[in-house]
Amino acid sequence: MSVGGYGVDVHSGPPMMRHLNRVESPGPRTRVRLLALRLLALAVLLLGVNYLVWRWTASLNWDAWWIALPLVLAETYTFVDVALFAVTVSNARTRSLPNPAPPGLSVDVFITTYNEPVDLVMATARAAQRIRYPHNTWILDDGSRLEMELAARNQGIGYITRGPEWAGRPRHAKAGNLNNALVRTHGEFILILDADQVPAPEILDNSLGYFNDRRVALVQTPQYFANVPAHDPFGSQAPLFYGPIQQGKDAWNAAYFCGSNAILRREALMQLGLARYVKETERRLVRALKAAKSVIRRARRRPEARNPIVARLLAEVGHAMVAARSDLRAGATFAEVTYRVQERVSAAEAAGAADHMSMRSSDRDAVASLGADLPVDFDDEELDTAVLRLTRRDLSPLAAMGSVHALIEAVSVEGRSEAQAIMPLATISVTEDMATSMRLHAFGWKSVYHHEILAHGLAPEDLKSMLTQRLRWAQGTVQVALRENPWFQQGMSVAQKLMYSATMWSYLNGFATVTFLAAPVLFLVMGILPVTGLSAGFFARFLPLLAASQLLFLVSSLGVRTWRGQQYSFALFPVWIAACSTAVRNVCFGRPLGFAVTPKVRQASGPEWGLMKPQLWAMAVLLAASGVALVRLSVGVGDIFGTVVNLVWVGVDLALLGVVIPAVRHGLRPAEPGQTSEAGIA
Amino acid sequence: MRRDFLRCDIEWSGRNAVVKIHGTLNRVSAQNLRGAVRRSIDAGAKLVVIDFTALESIDSSGMGALVGALRSARLADRDLRIAGLNPRVLHTFKHVGMDRVLRPFDDILSAIAAR
């Protein structure tokens, strides 16, 4: 049975955040509340361990292991989720007001856009111009639209678009857009805004003071959506996340970057970019030099290698690689190692080309027909660079030997496959924000969560856009969990690792939800109980845990409405499962994430029930199972007490899933003019 | 000396350009370095040596510009080396692992002579 199933970390409930328009100062009431939270957190941890130990050791119905085991695993998962939540909120800090912003700092305000309407971007940009603290405003237009450029210039707003160096190279979406702008500006601090996030004039005055601490790299402020009705049909607001959760993470110095409404220190970002460059270059060199021997060996087996010129060249490349490997081991720098290899290969090629010119024409043809080579252990990007670079070497016989060529390419410091050598914002995930802040923390930088709404954005207005957005967040988080799992990163404290894990963990809850839906159905229809009995022992252990965890949740979210968030974290189980499976395929097998392009304009001409098919089916099955159970009882089959317990469980499932009905019906509401469906997704 | 100031003097010894940088190499002044390296390469320098002896401090943007300069030199089939870093600059350099990328030579002559 579920111990509460919050999955609360990133997807939380409706509005009512206006009260936080001023930063509260910590008073005696918050101290009492914090004490209560800590006691409740302790109770939840103890009661949870007590319950789970009993569940694993004394309650499993092995006759129905195929449901008993998934259920106990799902319960364990949920307990870990709740425990991480408890650790987070039990330390939630209310920061006192920061120092006033010192005068004379230089700040760039970046507004990122891809295809949002020009009017919408300009509304944000004009508001950004009105920010009181002196700054430069820039529109970062990844769509390179002429109308956008004209509108920006007319207002005296800077306009930045990708340079020619990005042509034919990976663009890295929003991270790439920001990285491109970083090399074209030089402000000490950067305020990042999504196209729809209209900033308040005081946004910099109220946040720059934190940077008096030279180790602070990031100040994140809440994301609040102005176009969301009070009942928040799509669960767009996240008052629990932009509240107790970020405040809790903040206390462990783990408040993280959420992509918009945040101020970053350029020095910290550039440092990340440099450290990354060093690491990636080393990795590429070591890999290439390791592979060199087998690449050369395979190339020498090819018939073309019988040509003495080619054979000589291959031998020389092989020697150069062996020498480079030992140089690198002996502590030579990347610049030296690569320079020597390139020089040696160039010299050999020059000699080869001279011989080549003196050859008979038939021999020349033989050399020219060196077909495509065997594939090697480089990724596509590295092989692409071989295609990119055929200027100096295209006369060389090596030019035709793809793998040898790619090998020589890889032994370089240029990183030709990327548009920029230095990529300050992480490009390993579609959610560059979380990955970047984790690297900042690993590097010893501090972050701040500033609990005051300083920008008003627009949330997606149709169901499909909302689902696409959630899928993207989830995919990005799982990508980071797989590519740069916090537990394998050096430099972070255990608490910081726990805080990042809490967010990642919460995105796995789709699998638990399926179990929590299936278990009561199995009992009601077939009488299969995954536990050995609904004994007094079960309730004595389970009910106190349930009460303590609900109470913890209640106290931690005092003053904010979180029911909608709980509903969505449960009801969007198909999205979470899809996110996990696509992200795993992407990271492990290099397949594209393949999320649908978010539609520009509100799509719905009628209610889109099809988008919520799995949830609607689940509800139908739950209702049908309840009917079957009642029939079973009326004919004297089935246990009354067990049926009642499971019907209550079904009731909870239905109340959580029920959110999909108003969500789909919301699609019928006519769109308000001037609002777009895609806002807030960038 | 002003905070964001960087002066770049280019001297030639044969086909090698020595770019002597004075002041601070940081987020604002980094473009001066990029410009000086580009000019040296365009003028046909086979090797560009950056003389750090008159450089007081460097930040991450400055080191980023250095990587950018190395990259553009290599893309043009030239080389770039650095020499004469003061202890403070060297410390900043090592902190992010830049000493794995570029060898900080003691002086210009050994930078030019190295293979």
C-alpha cells in the first residue's frame, strides 16, 4: 500500500504564491515550524524503516510473488522519495534580505527565444530595459528572424544570433544559444530570462547583493505564471518547489538553476567551460591514442596498403601515435602532443605527395581509389570532423582512409566538431540548467534561492504543450542522472548529492504508480492479496507512518496549495515512464529523444481525450474492478474487510487520476488573445 | 593601471610573432588578445608566442580567450605558445588544469626553441 506517493520534487500544485511577493524575515513562528518539521521528519524516517523492515521480512505473500514483489519495491521507492523530501524540508531556510546591490557591477540581461511571437519577446525585452539597476539587454534569437532583429534594434536592444561557426555543427539548443552569447558579451553577471518571463524593475536590485560573497555563482528566483486560472487545471505553478523544496536545498547549498529568472556569475561559468574543455580534450586524446594501434593495423591489411607510399605513410602515422602516447604519459601538454603528431604527419604527407606526383598515372589511380574505410570506434561527431576537414589533406592518400583520417583529426586541441572550444553551459542534457548547477556545486561554488517573485511568465495553455514540457523536463533530468550521476561526481558534499538525487529519484515514480493501480484491481477482481494478511500488525505499522508523512507534508506546505501537484505527479505516470525509457535509449544507445515539437498555437478544436488515454483506461479498470468486487461480495465470494480497504485505495487512486478530466475539458476554453500556448517552454 | 586594460605589442623574430601583453587579461580585455593573435596569423606568423611577463592577472574568460587563440592558430596550421607567467597567473592557470593544455615556458627563447 502506498505511504503517500508524493513524487513532489518538481511537479507541484496551484498558485497562491502571491503572498511571497516580499521576502519574509525569519521569526519565532518559523522556528517553531522548523522544529515541528524536524520532529515529523524523524518520525517519518523511524516509522518508515519500521514498516518496511516488517514488510520485507514478515508480510510478503510469496504465492503471489509477481505482484507482492513489485508492490513492496514500489513502497520502498515511495518511502525513499518521502525520506528525501523530509530531509529537504526539515532544513528549509528563510533567508533574510540580502545586502543592497553594490553599485558599478556590469550586468547582461539575456532573453532567450527560438520561435515565440515577436510581440511577446518584445514585451519581455521592454520590461527588461526598465530594470532599474544599470545593465545591457540582449535578445538571443535562435531563430535568426529579421523581424525580431528589426524590433530589437528599433528599441535599442542588443540582438545576438548564432555566428557562422555553428553551421553544420551541433547546436545544443538553449545551452548553445547561451554559450554563443557568452562569447559575444562581457558582463560580470548574467540575468537569464525565458522569452515569456517579464521581469520586475527591482529584480537586480534585490538579488545582486548576494554576490558580495565571492563564492556565490547563482541566484535563482521563483518561476510564477500569470496566465494560470486559480484552479490551475494543468498544475503549472510549483509553489512547493519554489518554496520549501528550493529553500530546503538552499540550506544544504544545493539550490539549483532552473533555466530562467536566475542571475549567474560569468567567472564561474567560464571556469566550468574551461575545466570541461580540459577534461574533454584529454578524454578524446586518450581514446584516440588507445585506438590508434588497431586502426593502423586494420588499415595496413587493406589492399591499398600494398602501395609503398601508403605503407610508408601508415607506418609513420603509427610511429607518431606511439610517440604521442608515451609523451602524454610522461606529462607533455595536449598542445605539445598534438603539435608533434600533426607536424610529423604533415611532413610524411608532403614526402608522400612528392612521390605520388612522380608515380605513373595507373598507380595514382590505385591510390585515389582507396575506398571508404572500415568503421572505427569513434562517434559520429568525430567522424564528421573528418569530412569537415579535407582542405589541406585532400591530396594525401590518407584522405581516402576514413578511419586513419578521423584518428589524426581526433589528436588535436581544436575540437573541430564543436562550434566553440569552451562551452560554459552544460550540453549533456536537454535540461542544461540542472547539469550546469551541479557542475558549479562540484567546483565549490555556492548557490542561493531567493524567495520572491521577480518575474511573471506564461504557462502552456493547451494540454499537448503542457505534456511536452513535462516530458522534456523529465527526460532532461533522467539524462543528467545517467550521464553525470551526482554520486559519481567529485567535489560535492553528501548533502548536495542527496539533494540532486531527490529530484532525479522523484522522476522514477511512474513505475511505482502502475503498481499502486494494479494491486487493488488484482484483489478486487481475483482476490489476490500481495500481503500475507490485512492483520492488526499491518495497520499498526502502516497507519502511523501514513499519518506522520501526511502531517509532514501538511506542515511543510503550510499556506500553499499542493493537491494539484500531488495529482499530477501521480496521474502523469505514462509521461514519466516514457521519459525514463526514451532517456535511457538516448544515453545508452545514442537514439534521439524524439519528443514532439511543441505546437505553436493552441491546438484543441475539441477536447483531446486521446492524450490521456492511459489514465482514462486506468480509471475505467478501477471502476469496473470495484463493480466486480461488489458482485463477488453479493454472491458471497471475497473478504468484506479486504474489499473495503481496497475500495478506499481505489478511491484514492481515482481522486488522484481524476485531475485528467478537468485538464482535458480545459482545452475547450477559448484562448485569451495575446497569449500563446508555448510560453514558458523555451 | 586600469582594471580592464590590456595592451598587446607585437614583435617579430623571423616568422615568429611575439605578442607581449601588458595589464589584465579578463572578460572585457580578452578581445584585444584575440585581435592581436588574429593580426599576427594574418601577417603570416608561423608561431605566435604570448609573452606574459607584463601580465598582472588573468581570469577564466581570459584563459578562454587563450584557448580560442590556440584554436584559431591550429585551424590555420600555425602554433601558439605562452611564456613568462608570474606565480599568481600560473596559480590561476593550474587551478582549472590549463597547464595540461599549454606548457607555460619560462621565457620566449625556450618557447620558440621547443619542439
